[in-house]
Amino acid sequence: MLLLQFNEKLVAGKMTWKLEDILPKVLVAGNAAGVLTEEGAKLLDPTGGLQAGIPLCPPEGDAGTGMVATNSVAERTGNVSAGTSVFAMIVLEKALSKLYPEIDMVTTPTGKPVAMVHSNNCTSDLNAWVDLFLDPAQGDQVRQACRHLARFDPVTAVHWRLTLLAVAAGIIRSFVYHL
């Protein structure tokens, strides 16, 4: 519907092309999507360290992966993903009755409606607070510990960062963490 409306505006503006002519082809995550061009390599890395010819693939969506990994694909289930950004996803029993600008509507891999709420800031903000409250050596230790935890459980790593931030702010008096 939107594609048709856009193309109608192009015709009205005397454009000779259609939107679908310039949109990338939709591919399944993990399939080959081409290679990085010389121009793209220079754009991404002007120093020349990044070389053309690197294979590219369509991105795999964190949302769908998180839903499947947490078995949050049935109605009345949900999951929260916390990283650089944070989002919550709830699988609905039926479509929402009206538009809510704060909620993005997506689907499960099987097509069930999902309400998603997203914030662009999560762990990056936590890192900034850790940097503010800790001296550089402590901050490095905190980041190292959180990176170690994130390899196993990113959500737990966020909770540990909050705990370490509380230690740094003096809210919690002592805390021991062993790698």
C-alpha cells in the first residue's frame, strides 16, 4: 500500500523510476548478500585497513533471535533484551485496538502480533555512569568484569553493572567479584 502511494507521488513528480527499483532485495538472514566494495571500504575506514571484497550477509534480527532463544513466541509471553539499546517484546493474543506511537508492532517468526517498546540507550549510559564514578583503573576492572559476564548472559551483565555502579557511588559499601 505505502509502496504504491510513494510510486504515485513519483509519477506525479515526473520521476521515471519506482521505489522498488532502488530498494535492496530482501534476503534471508545468513545468506550471502554480496561483498564490500572499494568505495564502501573507504567510507567505513578512510585509513585503508578495511579491505574491499569482505563477504556481507543480511543482518539477523536480535528481536526474532531473542524471542526464539527465550521461547517467547507463544501468546502472553515476552522477553527483554538489554545491550547498547534495550527493548521489551510481548506476544499478544490479538492485534491492538488502536495506534500507540510508543509501541512498535512486529511479529513472531510464525506471524503472531508482538508489541515492542524500545529505548536507544541502555548499557552505553551505564558505562558512562561507571566512568563518572570510578577512577580509570577501577573503571577498567568493572568493564572487564562486565565483558566477561556478557559472554555468558548479557542481562546479568547489566544487573552486575548496576551493582558495580552502586558500589562506586557508595550506595553499597563492599562488593567482591572474582573472574
